[in-house]
Amino acid sequence: DIVMTQTPLSSPVTLGQPASISCRSSQSLVHRDGNTYLSWLQQRPGQPPRVLIYKISNRFSGVPDRFSGSGAGTDFTLRISRVEAEDVGVYYCTQATQFPYTFGQGTKLEIK
Amino acid sequence: DVQLVESGGGLVQPGRSLRLSCTTSGFTFGDYAMSWVRQAPGKGLEWVSFIRGKVYGETTEYAASVKGRFTISRDDSESIAYLQMNSLKTEDTAMYYCIRDPAGGSYWGQGTLVTVSS
């Protein structure tokens, strides 16, 4: 199974300041079709997860442009350019390149 | 608008069965793969199962923890995905989410809670 490792697991951030979360996979996430199926999810308190970014850097419909994704192969990053209060929650990276699909442990974003 | 609504959760005794449904609207259901993911209380996310569309033979995949006990299926005429869960264990207690197209820009439902307890 592909292991997804996120750092940090907790991230206290000041409003208006940037934040970043790293995700490393135990194997390359490049699929045989040439795509890299790495997504970032946000789960606000009491809510279901929702997709922010898919295929490394594609922002999902309705996601603010302060969220961006980058990376390649086994190393990926989610960046928030200026954290807002509504960004509080847990962020997960996930891979859909190989079965079983797997998730990172989650990174809790909180406001200082 | 794309909508996915899960139902069928509840309290069930260990060893019993439950069938979850994911009723969808707002898109051409048959064009998409569907998946189920669960989240135990206070824990992270765990992928459970996946089914391809008719074009790909509606083939399925399962997590090792549920293989042989759970069965995913789909009814394209009704735009519904199902998860039949047999021989339930206490460790299957979780919120179960239905997902459209887990590899791409996926949509998630609100979830249905399954509690396995005597």
C-alpha cells in the first residue's frame, strides 16, 4: 500500500499569514496514464470532507484562489496564501493512483 | 447542482447486515466511477470500495479490511450506488461517505452513520 505522510500534523497560523502543508508518498504517484492522482481535501468541523485541489494543482470548482497545490512524483505541497477564519479544519492529502486508495493522517489548521 | 445523498445507516448488532444507498442527481451517473470512504469517530479517512462505470465492466475494488464482507454495486437507471455490508464488526463503526469520481475533482456526500454495537 502507498503510505501518505503529512507534515506538520498541527499548524497554528495567524490570520492573514500564509500556511503550507507537505505530503510525501512512499511510492511515485504517477499513474501509467501519465496523470498524478494526488488530491487535497478540507474538512471543516462537523462537515464532510470536500475537494480543494485534484491532480496536484487543479483547483476544484468554487475553491478560492488563495489555495494552491504543487509537487511531483512523491512530494507535494498545499499552500494557503492568506489564512482566513473559515480555513480552520483538518486537511488531508489522498492518492487515487493505485488501489487501495490511501489518505494522509490529516493536518489540523488552527488560528493562533 | 451535483448532489449525493447517503442513507441506510443506523445501529446494528455485530454479525448483522446493512445496505447503504447513495442517491445522486445533477450529473450523468453512468459516466462516473463511484467510491465509498469511511471515517471512524474522531479518526481519519479510510477508503472502503470502488466501482467503475459500465464502459469498464462495473468492476470493483475493496479495502482488505472489508473484502469478502462488503459488496459495492450500482444502478445506473436510478443513479444510485450501494454498499452491502455483511458480517459487521464493531470496528466498522464510522460515518460512510459516497464519492463521485475519487480520482478527479470529486464530489462527496454528507455521509450516513453506521454504529455496530450489541
